[in-house]
Amino acid sequence: MATLLDRPTEVTRTIAIDPARAAAVADPVRSHALALLCGRALTAEQVADGLARRGRRRALTTVRHHIEVLRAAGLVDVVRVTESRGGVTKHYGTPVRMLPQAVPADFGERHAAAIGEAASAIAAIVERAGASVLPEEGKKRVDPAYRRRAVAEIVNRAMTVAMERGGGHGRPLAP
């Protein structure tokens, strides 16, 4: 039997997300709603309006359902409750920055130099983070799979802080 294709499988991305959160953001309406809620408090009506402006018009009841799915996954929370017309209005927010844009197929090639430079700088950080990971509750040793996940989470959160603070440029890198 002849080999028709033999290409090495190189790991180029790490996605550290639990299945419930992955399922919650898999829906394009929810991923865009999450992006709208980042860093601000919006009502379901305001989320619906924002989605409509992005070409994703949905009924208010549908938007409320999507917000509840995001809440159940721990990605969105009620951040403010106000009185209005004899009832209460919930305002939702998230500490998660969702970037629901596609990455071009040639991204790795176009940015190879920057990726290589960043990888070199991050290598020492990853090493230190890995050494600082504590065992899970009730365990004496750190499981290698847990260490990998913990390091990914540490680096992700540190990267988020750096990008939100401005990454050394005085203004946030993320929109």
C-alpha cells in the first residue's frame, strides 16, 4: 500500500476550555452575545439590539435563552439589577473577552517571525508557571495533564491581563 500523503501533525494552538463552555460558545449568536457583554453591563434588550446591528437579529425570548445558556456555563452573570416599571431589569456582563473572528489560513506563515519571538519569550514563563502549579485538592502529586491545563490557564489569564492593560503600548490591544 502506497502512502499518498505524509504530513507531520504540528501542534500550533492550545485551546483550554471545558466541554460545557465550548458548547455554550459554539453557537454564533452566543459567541457574539459574549463579545457584546465584555467589559460592560447590558440588558437582554440591549444584547438583542447589538446582535441585530451585527446582522444576527433574534427575538428577545431567544436572546434571553442564549444568555441563560451562557450563565449556566459560567461565562455570563447578572452584574446589576435595577427597578423599572414596577419590576426589575437584569443587566448582564462577562469577564471573558470573546474574539469571534476567523483567523486567516495563512496566519501562521504571515506571522511566523512574531510567533517565534513570542514563543521564545514565553518559554521561560511557561517553565516557571509549570514549576509553581500545586497538586489538585486531595492529591499529593501534580498530574501531568492537570499541570498542562493549569499552565495554559495561567498563561491565558496573564496574556489577558497584559492585553487589557495595553501590552506596553498604553492602550488595550483588545477592542
